[in-house]
Amino acid sequence: MYLHEVETLDSASLAELQSRRLVELIGRLRRVESPFWSAKLADVGEVRAIGDLIALPFTEKHEFLATYPHGMLAVSMSQVVRIHASSGTSGKPIIVAYTADDIRIFAQVNARALSAVGATSDDVVHIAYGYGLFTGGLGLHYGVEELGATAVPASGGNPGFQVGLMADAMATGLASTPSFALILAERAEAAGVKGDIRLRWGIHGAEPWSEGLREKLETAWGGGYDACDIYGLSEVIGPGVAVECRENKGGMHVFEDHFYPEIVDPETGEPVPTGEPGELVLTTLTKQAQPVIRYRTRDITRILGGDCPCGRTSRRIGRLEGRIDDMLIIRGINVYPRTIETVLMSDPALGPNYAIVIDRRGQLPELEARVEVADASLTADAETIGARLESRLMETVRLRIPVMVGEPGSVPRSEMGKAKRVYERTGDEDPLGWSFTVST
Ligand code: DLL
């Protein structure tokens, strides 16, 4: 454990630390000369303990856009040592700023995350998250250096070159999106260098994935590879908000001495009980440059109860179940793409790539799933596999979702950034360019 004392605090001591930090944060924000912070805290009474957080107003994504680029700063620009940006869906990016202290905490939470997945100072970590405005590459990079391990700043793209480098530089850990980790495994296999790569663990996040995908990833890399989930978002800090430990792989420990989690009903904003799904809300207790109070992440998850065998005492959140923005409403039924992924990826006959097509040509949108068989020899069974998946989707999602089964390699891969899983079809042209459908 990287910060043993903090990570194993009993709940009373943790609450005391959180309370102290929240009181300090609110005091500081009240003193900042900023129209944004004056308005945000105008109706807030005295804050004495972490329990008072619930009376504070939420912060929403549109406030980042309304105050773009720097209206949410709580320090002067001269104290800012770095900015990152997240592209978002609305065109304008969100800009986030860090002081030197923020960068130290960013490095530290990522070192803690790496340590939780099994990294030590002896590891050589191949970092294939994008470097640049995206927080993934630099976030993990600073974490690796903080831990004293060796960082290989490979960034995204060019998987053919990357697998050779992984073999030559003797990488033992891989930091990348789960989809890029799969691309690398495929490429290593094809290039005949898989046997020369000795990965022990992977730290994968930035996009939704499922247990089925974990299994495929762990099988693809083999040799006891532990694929662990890491969560974070630019508005809060970047990667390093929460992570799975290697011992459990059942939920992600939130570094709640820095990021205080709540789960609320996305409609009413009211808290939901432990174990129930809802929208994750996060407060940064220690961020200096651009803190957020009760930030509505739009991510759906739940707080898990119970202790963890790793000994960390912070609360855990479950695997991300979807984003409110990604929810599709098909024939009145709410569907998250990740629910479809969970069904598809639990089938051993399928390879790890899939796509969901929203067909908007008719009066009502229809869904379609595109998958590929794990092995060319299974192509002959495409029809049976498609029918089996369709009935499982019917049981789980309660919708008829035709499943088209293609040959290995027929679903497009994203070699940069986050995997694209959902495509729209509005005209004659197939969004995936499929004309060689094997089965429906
Ligand atoms: O994706 C930060 C990050 C980098 C996390 C590297 C993990 C690893 P953004 O680009 O701002 O930041 O996107 C944040 O991505 O609100 C989630 O919807 C999604 N996301 C992040 N991690 C996970 C995960 C980075 N483990 C948004 N599972 C978040 C599912 C995730 N979704």
C-alpha cells in the first residue's frame, strides 16, 4: 500500500480528516474573489463537518461551459502550473487547472492506484494512454514516477511499434484503455512477440468495460495478468479518483481522503441507500486551483458495502454502469450500451470487439449489435451464436436486438483515445461498412 496510514484509517478518523479538509476548503473558497464562488456559496450556512456537505449546492457540467475557460478558478492564474482539457460532446472543451500542490496530489493518487493493482518500484510501465490535453497519459506517468517505477511514455496509436517496444523495454505493467490493451494483445500475437512480453498487470479505464471484457483481456495477455479498473474524470482531477485492488477486483476504492463520493437519484438529487445505483457525485476536498463541490458526474454506479480483503478501508464504488448522457431510450425501455456489452462479452465464442448500431431510418429507433467470432473456425457457427445472443439480450434488456456476427477483425478498432462503440445509421450506408454479414 502506498500510503498505508491513510488508506487504512478507521471510519471515524477518516470522517475527521474529511471534515477538516471540507471546512478548510469552504473557508478558502469564501475568501476567493470570484463571481462564480461568491454565487455558489451565497446561501450556504456554516460548514462544520463532512455531514454538512449534503446542504451544499451541486455543481454541473454546464457551469464549466458557462465559465469557460477560467471562471471556476479559486487561485490566481500565476499559481496555475498546468492545464488539461476534456473534449466533451458539446464542441467546447472543458479546461481544468492545477497548482503545483494539485499536481503532487495527482501524482500521489495515481501512485496509490498503481500500488493497488500490484505495481512496485521494480515495474516498467508501458503507458499507452494519450499524452497531451487528455489527463490519462500524464496522470499515470506522474504516478509511475512518484512510485519510483520506470515510465515508458508510449502514448496512443501505432500498436505495431508499441508491441515491439513492450518486448524490448521489458514492460511488466500496462496503463491503457481496455480497448487499446486488446488491440495491443492482438497485434503482439500477430507479430509473434507475445511470448516476449511479460506483463503482470494492467490498469485500465477512461471508458466503460465489463467483466466479460476483463476475462478476455486477462486470457489474451495470459500468465496471471491482472486487469484492474481505474476511474477518474478531468473535472475532478483525471485518473486516480478510484481504483480496483488486485486482491479483490470487485469494486473500486475511492481515494476519499481527497474525493468525497455520494450517490444520488439522478432525477431528484436525493441520496440513495448504499448498494443502490444512482449518479456519482464527487467533491474535491483538497484541490486548490479548481475545486468542485458536489459535482454531478453523470456516471451511474453504486457504493458497495462490506470490507475488502486488501485492507483498504475507503468506500468502494461498483463498476461504472453507464453514463446518463449515453442512455438510449428504445421503445420506452432505457438501455445503457454497457448492459449490452455485458451480455455480449460473456459469450466465449466472441472476440473482444463489438459495436452497437442505432438504426434511425424508421419512425422509431432500433438497435442492432455487431460482434465478431473469436476465431475464424467459429464463422460456420455464426447463425447459432447470433440466435443465442439475441435471446440473452431479450432476457436481459427486454428488447429484440438483432445480432450480426462477423469474422475476426470486422468490427472497427479505435487506436487513439476512447473506443467508439455506438454508431448511428440514418441512410443507406452501413456505418461500419459491413456488406459481408455472416448471419443475423
Ligand atoms: O477518462 C480520466 C481517466 C484517464 C480515467 C485514464 C481513467 C484512466 P475524461 O476524459 O474527463 O477523463 O472522461 C471521464 O470517462 O466521467 C466516465 O464516463 C468515463 N470513465 C472514466 N473511467 C472509467 C471507467 C478520463 N473506469 C469520463 N469505467 C467519466 C467507465 C470511465 N467509464
